[in-house]
Amino acid sequence: MMPLLSNDYLMEIYRLKTLVRYNHRLRLTNESVAEHSFFTALFVLEICDRLNISGELKAKSIEYALLHDVPETIISDVPSDVKDLSESLRMLLQTFEDSFMETNYPDYALYSKDDEIFAIVKLADLYSVRQYCMVEAALGNKTLDFADAVNERIDRLEKELIKRFTAEGDCGII
């Protein structure tokens, strides 16, 4: 029988709903880490279907998408552009995230080390960021730092698409 989830665990995971992404940017709407994780998992499902990925790789990719930002319950959301300011900060955060996953989710900790799983989830993650940026733009957010973020994410998404999937042929994504 599966052990019951503790109240402490329930409260800790609920933080994903209250953690606001892009907290250092001018924005019109808030998106929680939980919302982002949901969209990332949904986009993984769609990407896998479009690339005819099934079975264990698809299941593991969906699982990793749901868990990929759980360490943020402790370290909060640190946006990529902030991480880009310091390689030592990026490495420190990655070390913490790896340790957190190994301690709390040992069955899933290795998923981030699997190139295929990581590429699928990263692409889905970038689609989620692009989606949020598109919504902000549609609502009228025209701040300069927001425009830079949109362009940065679109560039990353396009590079990820080209690097990971187009070498296999036209996969119908875009």
C-alpha cells in the first residue's frame, strides 16, 4: 500500500502554487511555478505525440516535466537571465537542485542527466515561457525588459528546435 502523504509534504509542495515566476520583471499577469509545470508537462505530451515518442521515454519526460521545478520550493524561482549574470551562481543553483532531487526524488533525479528527456522537457519549458510572453504581449505589456525577455526566449526556443529535432527531419513543431 502506498504510504500516505504527510501534511508537511502537502504544504511544501503547495508553495509551487504561490511562487510567482518572473518576479523581477514588470508584468501584467502572474504565473505560478505550478502553472508553468502543468503547461510544461502538457507541452511534453504534445511534443512526444508529434515526434512519435511513446513508452518509457514519453512517460519519463512527462514525470520530469512535472518535477523539474520542485526544488524552487526551497530556492524560489531564479530566472534564467539572473542565472546568466554569474556562472558560479548557475553552478551553485544546479548543485543544489541536483542534491534536492537526489534526496527527495531519487527515482527521478537521473532524468535531468538523460539527454533525450532533458531536451524534450527543456523544449517544452521554453514553449511555456514563450506562451507566457505571448500572453503578456497580447495584454499590452510593452516594457523594454519584457521585450528583451521575449526575444531571448524565442531565440533559445528556435536554437533548441534546430539543435535537437530538425536534424531528424521536419517534425511539424513550430
